Amino acid sequence: MKIEKAKQLTARKFERMTGVSRKTFDFMVDVVKADEKKKKKSGRRPKLIIEDQVLIVIQYWIEYRTYYHIGLDWGLSESAVCRTVYKIDVIKF
């Protein structure tokens, strides 16, 4: 589920889906955005916005889904999901 649909959920349903409250999710997104600003921009833009990337990582952490299955849901390759998870996983929240 992309962030546009997730924003329409009630606070309780959002927390059931992600395992974190909206406040915690917003904090995670802010930390990732701050980390992205530090980096030198080069290469292609990511296919997904940061909020969606954080949702992918939460799916990986909470549901123990494989990169392949997450990639099928989000329209990404297995390696793109792996890179996204690694990129966000190394950030200290």
C-alpha cells in the first residue's frame, strides 16, 4: 500500500498496518530526509518517494517478507528493494 492510501487510514488502522504510530513514522521519514540532504546527489532519482521507501522497509521488518514479494507489490526489482532496505536500515533512528 502506497503512502497516499495509508494516509487515508485511521490512526489505529495505520498503526496496525505498520506497527508504528503516525508520529513515529513521520519521525522516521524526517530522519531519512535529513540523511538524504547530507549526501551528494548523483545518479538517477529513486522510483519511490521517501515515505514509500520507509513503508517498504517497515514491511520487510514487520512482516518478514522476501525482497521478491515486496518487489512484486511495489513494481520494483528484487535488487532495488534490497538497496532500499539497506539504505534505510543503516540509518540510526
